[in-house]
Amino acid sequence: AAFPGVPCGGLYTIIMAAAAAAADGAEEPGMEAEAQELPLGCGGTGGSPAAGRSPDGEERREPPQASVSNGGDEDGGRELVELKVIWNKNKYDVKFCLDSTGAELKQKIHSLTGLPPAMQKVMFKGLLPEEKTLREIKVTNGAKIMVVGSTINDVLAVNTPKDAAQQDVKAEENKKEPLCRQKQHRKVLDKGKPDDVMPSVKGVQERLPTVPLSGMYNKSGGKVRLTFKLEQDQLWIGTKERTEKLPMGSIKNVVSEPIEGHEDYHMMAFQLGPTEASYYWVYWVPTQYVDAIKDTVLGKWQYF
């Protein structure tokens, strides 16, 4: 129908403008509704269902989030300790599980240095026990772990292995009377047990104490003390007059024998050269430290 006062062409223009305005006004609510349906953090996929619901309309439950280790280590959840492993002038910073054993630490050292575990002498306040955990021996953050040992190639390059030299010495000892009955030792042993000798514990093996072993005699009957400088791989033999600083690698063998009538103490010799004349004798060594002294000076790897 015609509108009074409105030309026919003008009516067409009004109708088209109204239709365009209606289309523009309907677009905004549609976009807003669609945006509200996007779950937060979903990645912006426009066709995803409403948050918390599956495509079938059922309620969706988010799986519980697993705890995340800030350290990013392989021992997630286990307490770690920071160590400084020192071998052959090389230093390694290592994070290791506090509840791992000394044997497991040797495997880690093997991966760092190439030293087989059987050829490692690992020291922390004495020789590191393989069966105990780092927690049990009270290893703390920043602890220095000293490693002494040679690679297989180094051992094969030695002309006279230490184990062969040790067997020769033992064979000679078997041919002779007990050491404590020999005249050269009787003159020292007849003086009797020193008053200030360290206490002994028979039938027990202990790690080296943190203080020097003191109160013993040397071959001349003078007082002598033994200090094990593990961080320098040295044995210090001290008397009233002077202190000899011996690299442990220069000591070819260690022999010992219980003192008759006082089996809780030993007489012990450090072989510093190729013959018996090079033996440095120490008397009244507490028996509980004898094995620890041999292991620390020679290292367990000598038997392999």
C-alpha cells in the first residue's frame, strides 16, 4: 500500500535500510553467545562443547593433576644431596640420592670417570662403606668425596702388580718365625704397652678415626703417630723430631701381625722400597683399625 506523502522510490530505500540495520543488530548477540561457550584455556577451537560437559551433554571431570618436581631430576620425590667428587685433579659436581648406598655411588663415579667400581677407593671420613647409605654415614650438602684409583690400562702398564709383590712378601713371612719373637722386634716389645696407647676393641673392624692414631712406638722405641690425609692421598708418619709425608701410591705393601699375649694390638710395617730394609715398623696398633689402614693405603682394587 502507498504511504501518503512518500514517493514510491523513497519507500524502497526506507525498507532496505531497515533490513540492513536489523542484520547488523543481530550479529553482536550471536558472537557474544558463541564466545561465552568457549572454555577458558581450551585453545580457541570454536566448535568445542561447553566447559565441563562432554559432547553428549554429560558432565566432564578433570583428571587430578600430578605433582611436579621443581628439580627436574630422575629421583623425583627423593631427597638429593650435592657432592663434589674429586679424582685425579678433576672435580665433578654431582646431585645424588641421599638414600643410595656407597655401591650405587661407585656406579655413578664409574659413569663420570670410567673407573670400574672394583678399582675405586672412595673416601669420606675414611673408606666409604659400600653397604651403607649416604644418609647413614651423615653425608651433607657440599661434601667432598675423594676418589683414588687407576684405570685398567694404567694397572696393566705396571711391571710388578702390587698383589704379586704382596704374595711374595707373605711367602717369605711363612718361612720365618713369628715377627714378635724376632730379636729386632723384641727390644721394642719388651718395653711393654705404652701408657697413652689408644684403646683396642678385639674382634671388631672400625673405620679410621677422624683424629691421628697416636701412642705407638717405632722401631727405635720412639713415640709415633699416623695421620691419614685422604684429601691429599698421603700418609703422615710423625715423631717428635719430624713428620714424613708419604704418598699412599708409593707404599708398596702393608704387613701386620698380632702381638703375642696382646692379640688386641698389632705390629705393622709399611713397605717403602723393594726390600725388607725399607720397612717402617709401628708397634701397638689397635686391632680394630688394622683392616681400615690396609684398605686406605693400598685400596681394595689391588686384589683384582
